[in-house]
Amino acid sequence: MSVRCSIPAAIAAATFIGLLGAPVFAAGSPQGRGPDLSTGKQLFDASCSGCHGQDASGGQGPNIQRIPATLGDEATAKIIKSGVPGTGMPAFAGLTDAQAMQIVAHIRTLANAAMGDVATGDPDKGKAVYDANGCANCHIVDGVGGNLGPDLTGIGSLRPADFIRLELQKPGENLPKSPVTGIAIGKWTEYLMFRAVTKDGRVIEGMRTAESTLEIVLEDAKGNFHSLHKADLKSLEKEPGKSFMPSQTSLSDADLNNLAAYLASLKAAAQ
Ligand code: HEC
Ligand code: HEC
């Protein structure tokens, strides 16, 4: 990230934590209910907009409209509370978890406003599109379906409709970044595809599900796992941008909107 802030982070952090500690913010934030958007806006306007812009589209700091959608709400709240060490992003350690989540909720509303009214689709019609296009071969919703791709049961809590729409059109370009929906494999990008060629000429293409210094395990399009010894391979290449997910190019605009609206309506159950 190239944007850097002129205010030394330590001073900024101290200033902003002081600000957030003020009673006006501590007051209106009932814990345990849904995020309070007006408090989130107050907090954001007072503490974030100076660097990230009123609409979170960037200024001294980067555009952060997309961060909750790509990293998830909790990870974003964590960044807010711990800052990004060594950069101009201060730690807002004085915020409660609830306040951090209120800010995240506000950033999501800013993102929605910025993308215009993409979520015009009809979720009920979208469900029919989902059922008619083989999505369940690779995706689980509420426990039903195949598991080559990520479980979509709570996808709507993680990503807005327009981003989902983009994922449908360009699978592979926006590989899921959060372990929330997929298999958690720690430090790796999930669902990243590899092409391995063995010394005896076999070609195996698949998503990495495990890797050590000596071995890599790839899951192929049929869901079979191939455990490969690196010493037996002639080549092993990453295929960024590739995905087993077919691009939904044959769907009409209306169908795409409906499908995105359906997926955006799949919210994770409240804990
Ligand atoms: C003093 C300026 C400043 C303030 C105030 C500030 N930020 Fe930042 N923020 C930055 C900078 C600069 C970065 C980029 C850090 C880097 O280089 O990775 C950043 C990064 C971030 C990121 C991570 C972006 C990414 O791409 O991973 C998030 C999320 C974020 N800020 C949210 C907030 C929120 C929410 C607030 C208010 C509570 C806030 N920031 C206040 C300057 C600021
Ligand atoms: C052949 C298997 C396959 C089929 C069929 C398939 N997908 Fe996928 N899908 C995947 C894989 C693998 C990924 C993860 C890699 C990626 O994002 O491209 C994925 C990713 C996604 C994501 C992104 C999830 C996230 O966490 O961001 C969405 C949304 C999605 N698929 C929806 C659909 C819908 C809707 C259909 C039906 C029209 C469908 N998929 C059909 C395999 C499939």
C-alpha cells in the first residue's frame, strides 16, 4: 500500500484513543444488539474520515470501502483496534468490540451507497437460478450440496451483492480471503489452483489443500485428492486467476442480479 500518513502513528493513536474514550461515544452503544449505525457513523466521522475520507473512499489513508466485504467484519474490527504497525494506521485500542463493529457496519453502508443500487435482484427468483444452474454440485447451502467450492450458507454476512455478482462473472479473480466460508488452511490463499507435471508426464491440476517442504496435496475437479512428492515432479506452477468454478456468462443480467440477491440474503445465523 503506497499511501502513507504524515502524522506519526504514535501521536495519532494517542489523540484518537483519547477522543474515543470521551463519554459521548461510550453512551449510545448497547452491547449484544445489532450494530448501531448512527453511533458507527459518529465514530467514523470523528476518528476515521480525516484519513480515509467521509465516504471511506480514501484520502491520506487508502480506500477501505471493500475491506469488510473481503476480510470479514471481525477481521476488520481487529485491524481497527490494533492498527497496522509501522504504517500511518493507528491502533484504536480504546474502542470496545461493539464500537469497532459499529464502525465496520457503517463502512459497509458507505460501500453499499458507493456501488449504487446493484442489489435490485429478487432473492426468490435468484434461488430458482441457483437450483437450475448446478451450483449445488459444488456448493453447500444449509448442509445440502457438494463441497468442491466454499460453503455459501452465510455468504451474505460476508460479502455484498455486487461483489458476489463480480465473483460469479469472474471466478478465480477474487478468491475468497476469509477462512469463514472455506477450509481453513492457514497461511495460504484458499482455492488457489496449481498445475503439476510429474516426471513420468502425468498432469494434475487442482486446488492446494496442504503443502509441506516435500509434498503438496491437490484436489482435482472431481474432488479427488492427489498427494504428490515434489521430488517426483517435473514442474509445479501456480495458476492465479483460475478456478474450477465456471464463469456464469450465459446468465442474463436480470438472472445475475437475482442470483446475487439470493446469495446476499444468505446470512449466517446469529450466535
Ligand atoms: C492518521 C490517519 C488514519 C486514521 C485516523 C485512520 N486510518 Fe486507517 N489507515 C491509515 C493508513 C495510512 C492505512 C494504510 C496502512 C498500510 O499502509 O497498510 C490505513 C489502513 C486501514 C485499514 C486496512 C486497509 C487494508 O487495506 O488492509 C483499515 C480497515 C482502516 N485503516 C480502517 C480505519 C478506521 C475504521 C479508522 C477509524 C477508527 C481509521 N482507519 C483511522 C490511516 C488512518
Ligand atoms: C465445478 C464447481 C463449481 C460450480 C458448478 C460452481 N462453483 Fe462457485 N465456486 C467454486 C470454487 C472452487 C470456488 C472458489 C474459487 C473461486 O472463488 O473461484 C467458488 C466460489 C464461489 C463464490 C465465492 C465465494 C466466496 O466466499 O467469496 C460464489 C459466490 C459462488 N462460487 C457461487 C456459485 C454459484 C451461484 C454457482 C452456480 C451458478 C456456482 N458457484 C457454481 C466451484 C463451483
